[in-house]
Amino acid sequence: MSSDVAAGDTSNSSGNTALPRAARVVSWIGHPLVFVSASLAIIVVSRLANRVGILVLAALIFAVVLPTALLLIRGVRSGRWSDADVSAPTERASFYPPAILLSLGGVIALVIIGAPSFIFRGAAITLVLLLLAAGINRFVKISLHTMFACYCALILLRIGFLPGVVALLLATLVVWSRLYLRRHTIIEVFLGALLGTCGAVVTAWLP
């Protein structure tokens, strides 16, 4: 009898921790740095020739991805930011300026190497999205996870049906995880989705 109760308690405990663990995993997978990097790799492989693709990837990795990763790591280790998501609104205020400068550096790098126009347009819109999010941060902490998940998913849908659908499903899970973990409110997630969708339409769906 007691063993049955103990087994039941263990089962309930596992059940209680499964969803939070899954939400954290999804949140890490859906981190803007991860989602954007993976989406960029898919776009480059599917749309660009080898030499041009290598140049574009190298430019964005060394100008944006790696510096942003180092920025987040140093910010967390120094105690400047509480986590790699930079969750607190007050922390976001100190995150946006360097993030915007790195994004601008990526745009400049693409100009220097003569990247294709659709790649340049995507980088420029990414910069605009960060600028808008930084401005709105004075009033509402937009979900960057949601913004970039929707942005990338809808661009990938323009690239191909399968990667687009998979990315959209993941973006949906990202929205759930941010709400489940209480990192954002519904309005913060909604505004992130709205900005990301508008950015994707301008980047990939307009003529």
C-alpha cells in the first residue's frame, strides 16, 4: 500500500515538472539568437550559391551572431542581466543599444560583401524591428522570442512549405512557453507576433 502511494507521488511529481521543463527547452530553442541563426542557415543553403552563401554566413556570424552571444554571456556572468533572455524591462534598456549596434554592423557587413538584395532587406528589417522594440520598451516589454519566431517562420514559409510549417509549429510552442513560464503577458506576446509578422511580410512577401 505504502509503495503504491510512493509510486503515485513520484508519478505526480514527474508530471508536475514535465511541462515546466518542456517550456524551458522550447524557450531555449526559440531564443532569438538560435531561431534566427537556424533560419538564416536554411535560407542560405536553399537560396544561395556556395561561395555567396559562405560569405553571407561568415559576415553575419562574425558581425552579429558571435558578438551577440558574447554580449549575453558577459551580461549574465557580470550580473548585469538576470538571464540570457534579458527578461526584466529595466535590463532591456541596457540590452537594446549594443544589440542594435551589432545589427547595424551586420547590415554594413552585408553591404561590404555585396550580399543579394533579399538578404540585405532581411537584415535591414531585423534592425528596424529591434529599433521599434527598443522604442516600445519604454511602455511594454515586447516578447523578442515571439517577434523573431514569427518573423523567421513566415519568411521560411515563403522559402518552402515544409520548413515554414515546422517553423510555424515551433513558433506556436514558443508563444506557449513564454506565457507558461510567465516571462510575458498576452499583450507583450501579441505585440511581438504583430511586429514579427509585419516584418516578415515586408521582407519576403511583398514584391
